[in-house]
Amino acid sequence: MQRMAIIASLRKRMTEGGFFEFSTPILTASSPEGARDFLVPSRIHAGKFYALPQAPQQYKQLLMVSGFDRYFQIAPCFRDEDPRADRLPGEFYQLDVEMSFVTQDDVFNKMEPVITGVFEEFAAITGSEKSVTNGWPRIPYSEAIAKYGSDKPDLRNPIEMQDVTEHFRGSGFKIFAGMIDKDPKVRVWAIPAPGGGSRAFCDRMNSWAQGEGQPGLAYIFFREGEAAGPVGKNLGPERADAIREQMGLKEGDAVFFAAGNPARFHRFAGDARTRIGEELKLIDESKFALAWIVDFPFYEWNDDDKKIDFSHNPFSMPQGGLEALEGAANDDERLNIKAYQYDIVCNGFEIASGSIRNHRPDTMVKAFEITGLTQADVEARFGGLYRAFQYGAPPHGGMAAGIDRIVMLLVGAKNLREISLFPMNQQANDLLMGAPSDVAPKQLRELHIRVVAPEKQ
């Protein structure tokens, strides 16, 4: 019942805000959206396939080109992904939104009151009495990674990490000092632990780190006026005091360290921050802490294919437009390009994602060319959108908010299966209906399909 009421509230708020509800096609073409498609074989067109939409991305952009300037939909989306606690296997629903003639700030100003209002309404109805952030902070992606080790930080946790590399450079703690001298990309991040200044707690965190596949977790804890532990002894009192002062620590506190290339260790550092916050009961359970994460990288390095790929949404506008793409002379410069992309996060979950769209065909082609596609590839894969842009498209942007995750947070559930009707199990089986199932040979013949079972290992 709460799920239905939350969806009804979202729909009412969007309609009152001047948005029109559209239903876009379910059978569509396969398109790269960052996950595997569910494919549907065509009986009429032998050997060809439809795909279930990962999102109504191209359709809603085409609506903007056609003159509808405010669109929304409670959209079913389908992605062939492995299930997790915060992701159902196969399908999910999202509040899909698009607006014409808008900037990033326009999207924020329009959607922030909608999401805030729903959280305030249902926090009161469910009796949770949780406060809701008003005037959401806007945190750049790079700052979120550096402070929280995550692009979906739980801001109920007050711990903020800091860079303390210079305190270890040339120090007596040879492990870190040697790493810093050897590689200019090496940084040392400090993770404060207010009230964690005991050997027992520090040893527990060290054991946890080893259980996560790390060699350990270096630490200093402050007691009886000294920096205790192997790191403090080797670092020396002057440098240890400088770290203590920088981090705002006091007697009875501790600080943990992660060292290396942040691109490789930031997730672990973020997990350590979360673990410390939970262990020391620092997380404020009395609020929904909402924020925008902004300025995502436009590209990322694909280590498997040894090439540049889109980091978020391939239909986003790069900051600086075509000039930024053409002015980047090498991969390092391209990886520094930011996008008009943004997420909404709440209590450690990403609950929405969006962007200002790349609505210029020349910029669109150039963006894909950098990832290895040609203009012919763009026309073949995204022909409807590309051809529509030739006639002129308004600047437009939008977002999609995950209905399931919003409901999960509002009702206090720990797993999406708790708030879903007839959910599949963790092996992506629908035990009630017996899906997926075998089909009759006649059905396969009609679809011109032969099943080739994988060889048993």
C-alpha cells in the first residue's frame, strides 16, 4: 500500500508541476546503456531481435524535439544484471523525467522540491519522524570521492577523509614514504575515527581490512598525550601531532590510513569510513540526508579493452561542448573532461541519475568517435535521435529516479525484495510462475531459434 501511495504522490506532484505523462514503447532496439539487454526474438523478421528498454532515453529526447517540453513517466525498465540487495534482477521502475530549454540548475530547482516533498510526506505517514534535507548540498564527484570514498556517500556519517600525503613524505614510516617517492600518483588518505582510540578497536578494523583482501589498515590512536601504535612511533611525535591537528582529533580518537593510487583504493577507503561510522555508532539514523553529486567525468578508461569509454550516460553534454572534445589532445586530457551529469544520493544509495543532453549532432558524433565509433556507427545505432537532431533540437535535460529504492528507504526496508510484488529470488528465478522455463520446440521453430546448451564443466 505504501508503494502505491508513494507512486500516486509522485504522479500528482509531477502533474501539478506542468508535466505530461507519456507511455513509451516496450519493444525497442538494442542500445548501449551500461548493462546487458533482454532480447526478444522476432517471428516476422527471422534472425532479428527487439530489446526491452533499459530506459526510455531516446524516446523521451525525441519527445523534446517534437515540441513537448515537460515529460514524465513511471517507466518499467529492464536490465540483465546480477541481483543485489539494492537491485532487483531483470526489472525495475523509475520516475522518468525530461524538460526542454533548461540548464542543470533548472532541473535541480524543479525536481528537488518534488523528491523532498515525497520524503517529508511519507516520513510523517510512516511515523519514522526523520528529518529531510532542505537545500541539498551539491557535491562535485571528485570531492565526493576524496572526502567519502564514494559517489553515493551516506552523509549521515560525519566522517570526512583528508589527504595527509605530505606528512608521510620522507618520514620514518618507510612503507608509505617509499611508495610516495616511487610513484607521483601515490597519495595517503586519513580516515578519522572519533572515539575509536583503543587498541582493541584498531585491531578489529585491521582484521576487517584483512578480511576484505587488504594487507591491513595502518592506524594511530591517541592516548595519554602520545600517538600510539607502530605508525605513530615510526612517524614521530611532530608529524603525528600535525596529522592530529589537521584532522581535528583529540585524546581518545584514532585515525586510519589508506595509501596508493586513489583510483584503486578509494572504494576500500569509503568502505572503511562506513565501517568505522557503524562500529562507533556515529551515523545519525534520524534523517534522510539528500544531496546532488555533480560534475561526473565524461569518460573513463576501460582497462579490459584498453580504450576510453563513456563513464555514465553516452547522451550527456560534455562541459565545454564540442570545443572541449576537439581541444583534448590525448587520452589524459579527455579523461579530465567533465559532463553535465548528476546523481541524487540518499543515506548511501543512489536514488536518481540524470544529465543535460548532448543535443547537437556534430558534438554527438565527436563524443562517440573518441570511444572508437564512426559517424556511420552513430547513424546505425542511434539513427532516430541523430536524424531528429539534424532539424534542430532544444537544449534539454532530465533525470530518472528509482521508485523501488525510494520506497525501500521510506519504509525502512533493507532489501528491494521486501517492497516488490512477486519478486524473483537471488538466482533470478520466479518460483511462483516457474520462470524462466523451457518452451516447446514448435515455439522455437516459429522464432527461427535453436538452443545450444552450454557444455557442462
